[in-house]
Amino acid sequence: MNYNKVILVGRVVAAPEIRMLEQSGRQIATFSLAYNRNYRDQSGNWKQESHFFDIKAFGNLVERVVSQLEKGDLILVEGRLSQDKWIDRQTGEPRSRVRVVALDIKILVKAGARPAAPAEPPPTAEEPELPTFEEDELLPPTDKGQKPSSPPEEDFDDLEALLFGEGEEEEKPKKDEPKRKGDEDDFDILL
């Protein structure tokens, strides 16, 4: 089984470079996305590390979304990893680079615009640690007043629809019901 999917949220580093492919006449765009990760170091101080990802987009996506992107826009990119390989002309050595090929892009906040809800700053070192709970303390009581032995099964199949706001909920086959032709996905091999 193979599965290749990437979801990134970050800021556009510079205006995308858009060009036309001569053979196909399709548009191609390349740009970089910055992702900042906040974490605590061993001494408990907050640190930030930045990561930069090269993004490549094609065709209709360039016309619909990428052409509107500006430096500083906060965006969500859904895509797949792709490895470019070439031979260095000067050294003759093989080279490679991993990029994200965008399948969908959503503009979350335009540069200079304020987000709808203020972002919370990372907690400071003075904040108290949150209490920890055992799993059974968090479970609701059953009809007999006892805690269930395991958490209720949750359905995360619609996570992408919630993230990307796409479509309406599809009718899902019941667990005992056989799937119809075309209902296969990459994870069926694991079942």
C-alpha cells in the first residue's frame, strides 16, 4: 500500500512565480510556504523554529487561487510530496529536492488582515501545569452508573470535510455491509 498526502498551514514567503508551460499551455506556479513551530526547550523556555516548504501548483488551481496569493497570506495547502531529480551541470553529480505538489489551496487570512478570532499566544512559563486525568475518569457513566471499559468509538471519516469545508456528508456503508465497486480507498488493504 502507498499513501502520500501532506497538509500544511503557513504563510506565503514571497509572491508566487507563475509561468506558462510551452508544450501543454498549462500554467505552473512555484512559491515557498513558511511554517513556524513553537515548543519548549529542556529548560522550559519557549522557542520557535521555522520550516520552509517549496510548493508547486498547476492549471486551474493557479488561475483560481495562486494568482491571488501575496507575501504574508496565511494559507492551507493540501497536496502530495514529489521528488525532483536532475544532474548538476557543473559537477555532474545527481541532485534531488522534495516539493509539495498542491492539490488544493485555501486562503485563510490575507496579509495585513486580522484573523476572525485572536490567536492565543503560547502559554508562559508562569502558567501552572494542567492536571492529568486517567482515561476512565473522562468517560461518561453507563446506564448502571459504572464507567465503560473503553472510550466510545468515534467517527473521524469526515475530518477532511471539516478541515476543508467540502461537500455534504456521504452515506457510509455499515460495517457488515459489503462495499460497492468504486468505494475502495487506500486503507482497505489494512482491513
